[in-house]
Amino acid sequence: MVLDKIENAPLYYGLGDRFRRALEWMAHVDHNSLTPSQRVDIDGDNIYATLFTVDTLPAHEAKLETHRQYADIQYVLEGGEKVGYMLEGGEVRQLSEYEPDIQFFTGDWDTLTVRAGMFYIVWPQDYHAPRLACGSVAPTKRLVVKVKL
């Protein structure tokens, strides 16, 4: 898992061309021109994004998730949230089957606070529970960019 500020995005261009393109797009897109929940193709199925304007969740309503085909880059634009995380090998209980590129789990996770202007990258081995409330439930706006591995 990577957690950083968007102004430091160039530090991660070395992860590969798809990550460079995704991070450059995230840093320069006018997010006010995007329609919430609508997929935006950056490079077809290789890189695409979705804008979410949602409320955060109390921890008891959240689930850990993993992906196999894509890395997530989640960028908080407004508000803030916590993200639950656990590295592969932690004790989890499967809640769903894997489809199409997501599977849900429950387990004991640690949390990190993600404020507006920060992004994080999660890999297939990173169990993560996005959009956790920082105290009380509140609105948050974030971009989720999927980068095919």
C-alpha cells in the first residue's frame, strides 16, 4: 500500500507507464466536469476512473475488499475518510465469491486517515476497506482509478 499527497504523484511514475498515465490524469482532471458513478475511460480497460460522491461509513458497515486484475488508486478530493487495511496473510473471513474483480471479507484491520489532496494505491495483496468515517458519518468525494496489472 502507498499513501501520499497528490503533489508527490511523480514519485510513483516509476511503477510503470499505466501508473504514470493514471496519476498524471488524476492530478490534472477537472473533477467538477465528471459525472458521479460514471466510468471514464483513460485507456479503455487498462486504465479507467469513477468519481464517487458518497457518505463515509461507520466501521461496522464496511467490508474489506481485494482485487486481482487491477490496482486501485483512490484519491480523496473533498472531505476525508479512513481506510481500513490488512496485508495478505491476516486472518479474514470470506463474505463473497470473486467477481468480476472484487471479493469481500471481514477481519480485524488497522486504519489510516486520508484527507483531501491525498491518494493511496492498493495492490492485490492489500485487503482494504475504503470510505470509513473519521468519527461521524460525513460526505466525501473521491476518484477511484483502476490500473490493469
